[in-house]
Amino acid sequence: MLAPLWLLTLSLPTLWTQILISCTSKSPCQQALLSGNDVVLQCDQPRALWYFSSILEKEPVLLSYLSHVKKLPGGSLQLTNPQPTQTGLYHCQDPNSSRVVEYEIDFQDVSTLHITHRGLGQAPLQQESLPLGGGEVVFTHWEAWQDCNRCGEPGERKRLGYCYIKDPQEKPVPCWLFLRAQTVRSSRLRPELQVEACLDVPCEHSKEVNQPYLAFDTYQLDKLNTHTWLTCPLASIYR
């Protein structure tokens, strides 16, 4: 007989756990992100109107009444479980049709994530040339290392790397914002995650966050089910 599975459900909103993407530039801000991880695109306009143009269709579509998008009270846009098909231009404007901010987002497929661990001698992906005829090169643009997952004892930390393409004459661009409708067969076109050990990280009790109240639910796993998907409401690959 299978033992009961205890699941924890937070009783408070979890918006603060999502990564906030902001842009102060007058031109579109380009950003590579991972699919399947919620994000918020900032727009400080309470009466904002959001439009989206995919990389395959130039005609913008008004974002409203869709299950995966939600306009927040301050005007920002919350994207829930974004997919690679949602790669494209996100445009925020005021009621007078004046542009407030624009984002070009490349949601790279998290299911193709190349994972390596330094302590196991595993090497990340190397730079490669692409068969596009213009000297283009694909490489990984790494973010900074995230915090260690433990303090006062051995732990691990991770960093994310995004697929970028650089043309000899232009600045690097996230892979699918660069390729758009072009079809290129290459196993190198994928994001990365690298893990390494971290030791003796001091605990900073002043930065600890008080845990909210928890509500507990009990579920009995069915013997007939061979797969069970568990979701942690506060989990994020960006932390």
C-alpha cells in the first residue's frame, strides 16, 4: 500500500516569486528567457494596452482575455508558463497610442536545456559556426552565478546560459530572434544550465524571509498511475 503524499500549498499570493523584466531604453529591449517559467514585463502605465507580434507574424495582436497573460493593476504584464511560440515583440502603449516600452523576448525551450556539473568534469557547450553563409557563430551567453542553495554547510549553486548568435558585423542576438523564420538544423541551438559546489557560505540571518502560513492537503497516490507531476508554487529556475 502506498503511503499518503503530503503536499504544501501556500495561502499567500506568489507574484513576488516571479522574475521582473524592466526596460528603460527607447528602443526594444532584447531578452532571452526560458520557457515554462513565469515572468512579469514591467510597464508603469495603469491604463496600459499590450500588443504582441510573433517572430513569424508581423501583425500585432491585442493581448486580452487569454489564459496565459494577465495585466496587473500597475500596467505590467504577467506571462504564465510562457512557451517558445510566444517568442516575439511585446509592446506596451498608453490610451493615446503612445509607446511606453517594448520588449523582444526569446523564450528558449527549457526541454532542450543542456545541464552540466563542474564537479563531475562535465563541459558546457562550445562555440560553433552556423551554415548561414555569413560567418555567424552560435555561443552561450552566461548569467552570473546564483546564490548558494545552502549556508553554513556544503551546497550547490547554478547559472543559466542562453543561446545567442553573433554576426561579424552586428551585436549578438538571442538565437530565435536572430533566426526568426529561418530553419537551421543544429543541436547547438539550445540553452544551458551549469551547476557547481559551493562551500562555507556564511549565513546572513538579516536576509532570511519569514515563511507565510501554510495550508496542508493530503493526496493518496493511485497504484495504477505510473507518473505523478508535482508542482512547487514558489519554485523558479531564475533563483
